[in-house]
Amino acid sequence: MGVVTTDRRPGPSIRLKFTLSYAGLLTLAGALLLVVVGVFLLRTGWLRTNESGSVRENPVIQFVRAFAPTAAAVMVFLLVFGLLGGWILAGRMLAPVDRITHATRTAAAGSLSHRIRLPGRKDEFRELADAFDMMLAQLEAHVAEQRRFAANASHELRTPLAISKTLIDVARADPHRDTGELLDRLNTINTRAIELTEALLLLSRAGRRSFTRKHVDLSLMAEETTETLLPLAEKRGVTLETSGDIAPTLGSPALLLQLTTNLVQNAIVHNLPEHGSVWVHTSVRPNTVVLTVENTGEQLSPQLVPTLTEPFQRGTERIHSYDAGVGLGLAIVKTITQAHDGTLTLIPRSAGGLHITVELPATAPHTDR
């Protein structure tokens, strides 16, 4: 990757160029006007010789002598006026550029909270400034999210490593300790660390959109997911139901299967202690296909629901059991949905639980030949 350099020889400023251009154009227009006036005077008879035919100085020369000082004074006035007026006008016109440049340098120095907030009516400079402010706001939010994510990921990864180290230290201090129990606990902790690492890699891959789009039927993804997770649902006493229509779209089969798996697993795990239910449904709208996953469960506040798609959020509290996952399930769902140009909607159910809808662009059904 090449390095961008800003080491260039200094040149005339845009303000100076604008001033010289304005003054030059004004002076040229004045010169042309004087020429037109002179030609007009010559052609209308102001410079004809007298009828007596007496010898006189050439009328053109007379005109030049009389008109030249005035024309020169006018040209000097136009030049000075053009320079001064152009300098002032250029300064006023380029003032927004100075503000944008200052904001750019401030952002480059690491301060993303600065905004231009250019006043005045809407014009090209105002649109540019507003677009730059919007970009800074999005960049600031993205950086803040990445910092939170990095901090949470570091915490989540540090926890199993710290526990593993503690178990190993205890085993060293007590050589007669049961190694079977130790190995089982280390295996569980290492499995969790591997799952977390794989989830982080999946999240990064989906965010970069580095995948090939193929024809996918979300209804088949839903059926495959429910079959895979049926033992988990039975173990937790949750009834799992699947219904709906063929829902064709374009995307990554692996990522969309991961999306469906995360949604259904999340609905099973975060459910009632017993006699819970999960409903998985696919449908087709005029331009989109819809995957809906609904589950019973505890009451969720409207303030909590939007935070569930943030990394390492696990409902009402941070749960660290095996089935609870690593806290990236819905964050991965959100990233995969955005990578497929879709929308993710979370709505708390009045009876408890969650109603999640994933809406993706529809495509014509694909038939293999």
C-alpha cells in the first residue's frame, strides 16, 4: 500500500488566483469597452476633417491625444478596483473552505467531535460542509463502537485465559489433585475461548462483505437450523415450530445459515425456564423476503431491546453458561443483515420474550438445471 505524501512546493493561493483572474477579466472588459467607444466615435463622424479642406492634424491623432489619458486612468482604476475587490470577494467566497480545511485538520489530529456547522442558506459549500459533518459523526460513532468492542473483546478473552492460568497454578501447587476434573474444566474454558475467537473472525468477515453472493432460500435455512437445534430445544423444554413460504434471496449461504442459527439459538436459550416456545416463519413481500423468529421469555423493556445487538450483550444480565454463547449472537446477526443490504428489527412481546424480523432483498426463485 503506497504512502500518501503532502510534501509539495508551495504555490499561489486560490484566493490570489481568484483575485488575479477577477482583476484581469475586469481590466480586459474595460479595454474592450474603450476600444468599442473609440471605434464608435470614429464611425459616427466625430473625427471628420472640416469642409474648407484646410490642413489640420490628423483627427485620429487628435482623438488619441485627447482620449488616451482618460483611457489610461480608467484602466488603472479598473485594475486597482479589480485587485482590491477581487481580494475581498475571494476572501468572502472562500471563507467556508477555510472552515472546512480547519475541521479536516482537526479531525486528522484525532479530534472527531469537531463540527463545521456552516451557517447560511443551502448552496454547494453548505452541502459540502453538511456532508463532512455527517461523515465525522458517523466516523466518531464507528470509532467509539470499535473501542467498546475492542475493550469488551479483550475482557471476554482475558477471562478464560485467566481462569485457565488459575487452574494450572492450582494443579501445580497440588500434585495430587484430580487431573480428570481439571482437564474437563480446561476443555470447557478453551472451547469457550475458541468459540469467541471464531465469532470475532466471523463478525469481521461479515463486516467486510468479503463473500460471494449465491441464490439462497431462507425457508431451507430455517428448516436446517431447527433440525440442528431441536435437541437443544428439547433439553430446555422449548417447543420449536417452523412454517412459511419459499423465501429466495441472494447472499452467502454460510453467513445466512449462521444468521438463522444465531437467531433460533438465542430464542431457545433466552426463554422461559420450562414450557417455552419458539416460532420461526418465512414470508415474501413485494420486494423483500422476511425471516421472523419469535419466542416466549421474560419481559424486556423497550430501552433494553436496542442494546441487544451490541457486542457482548446478553439480555437482562451477563450470563456465562455454555449455552448462553459468547454474547456476539445478535451482533453477528446485525452485521450479516447489513452486509446483505437488509434490515433487522427487534420488538419486545407484550407477553414476554422477543419478536425479531430480518428483511432481505428478494430475488426470483433459482432452479438448478
